[in-house]
Amino acid sequence: MTFTATLTDRYVDAAMRTVPEAQRDDLATELRGSIDDQIEARIADGADPESAERAVLTDLGDPDVLAAGYTGRQLHLIGPRYYLDWWRLLKLLLWIVLPCVAFAVALAQVLNGATIGEVIGSAVVTVLTAALHIAFWVTLVFVVLERTGHQTMTSGPWTPERLPEPRQRGAGLGDMIASIGFLLIMAGVILWDHFIGLVPTQRGLSFLNEDLWPWWIMALFLVMAMEAVLAIAVYGVGRWTVPLAVANGILNLIIAVPALWLLAEGRLINPDFFPSIIDGAEGETVQTIIVTIVAFVIVGVAIWDTTDAALKAARSRSAAHALV
């Protein structure tokens, strides 16, 4: 005698495949009884048995989804309880880590004597690899939290007390990204100037004095890395504080004072740059004008940036005292 499984038999069997063995018999009986009751109700309304059975099973949907509902099994990697924490942390790590990785790889390649194409290629490959690793491991951590039933990163129900403090203007995520991005662009321009040159018709003609390599440029890159750390610190605190403003002023002095000294000694800008692209005495005149302009720019930027940070720190301190 051959047993032919009905659609209901097949549905119940499919639903029970992912149910723990200890619960399987009871849930199968419950599910089959529910299906039979719904089929009988449709038949009583005038439907034929085959159409009634097919309609009931169609309404129940995917048996695996139904079984997950019976057992409380989650069918998503990261649910709404963890999604926002995961997304915020992932974005923050990507914005902070990837630029630092790109800069570190580019610097290492430059020190090894790589060409500009090799520097860019290595940086792109490393950044993509780092992004994949960050996304995978951060997601894995939150999947483990989701499956083990831990609370959110802030644990407990949400309350108005968890509303973030208003961020001071100039201390947001966009400001941090802009600061780090500007530093990376400046580093890229310095590397491009050294290896290719800024004048398309005269390859290898550097704007900066070649005597600055490698130690002066390495020191500059180190200070730029400290500037990036400062931008991250300001974002992390959420405002400019007096210690951060003081650190910013010190970094500006570390950059401005040596730059002005090198400029005065004729060691910052390549003395042959403008005479090489402008014939006659005009080249030397332009060189003198540009040196003067660069000196004013260095002083102006240092004063403006230091004053701006100091004013923001003062306003932040006044606001904090007003709240006390």
C-alpha cells in the first residue's frame, strides 16, 4: 500500500524540520489541528476540500517562518534592538580607521620608494580590505549579542535621559571628517609634489625644497597625525574644551614656527621653482612675492585657528557654568 502525503502533511513536516525534537510532536499536533479547523471552516462556507486546503496553507505562508514564530527563533542577523548601535559604531569606525589606514600605507610605500601608481593601488586595496574586515567583525559581534539575548549597548529601556547633549558647532562628525580629509589631501599633495611635481610640463620639479626630505617631511606628517587625533578627540568630547584648545594652539606653533624659520632661510620653497617656469628676472620676483604671501598665510591660519578654538572653548565653558 502506497502512502501519498497531502499538502498538509508536507507543510507540517517542512515546518517541524527546524523545531527542536522535544517540541516537535506537540507543535505538529497543534499546527495540524489548526490547519484542519481552518479547512473545515472554508468547506462550511462552500469551498471544495482541495481549494480550501491550498488557500489555508497559502495564508499560513512559508513553513520555516511559521516555525520560527512558534519557537521564537530569529530570522535576521541584527534586529531593531541592535541595528542603530551597530550602524553608528560601523560608520564611526569606517570614518576613523580607513583614512588612517590609507595614510599609513601610502607613507610606508613612499618610504620604500614606490611609484605614485603603486602608492595609490596599495592604498585602495588595503582600504577595501580594511573596510570588509571592519564590517564583518563589527557585524559578527552584534550577531552574537543578538543571539545570546544581551541588552543593547546602553542596556535597559530608552528614556529621555539618553537624549544626547547638543553638540557645539565645529565639533560634529562632519567637522571631524572634513578635518581628517583636509589633512589627507595635504599629505597627498606633498607626496605628489615630491614624486611627480606640480608643473605638468616639468616633471620632477618640486615646489617644496627637496632638502626637507625625509626628516622635516616626516616630522610634518607626524604633526598632521596629531592634528587628526585632536579632531577625533574634539568629536569624542562633543565640544572644544580649554585643554583641547591649548593642544590646538601648541600644534599650530609647532607647525608655524619651523615653517617661518625655513621660509626665512630659503629652505621651505624650492628656490629654483619659479625661475624654472618663468624666464628672466621675473621668476625671482614672483618667487619673492610667493614667499611673502606664504609667510602671511602661515601666520594668518595659525592665528585664526588658535583663536577660533579658544573662543569655542570659552563659549563652551561659559555655557557649562550657566547650567550649574
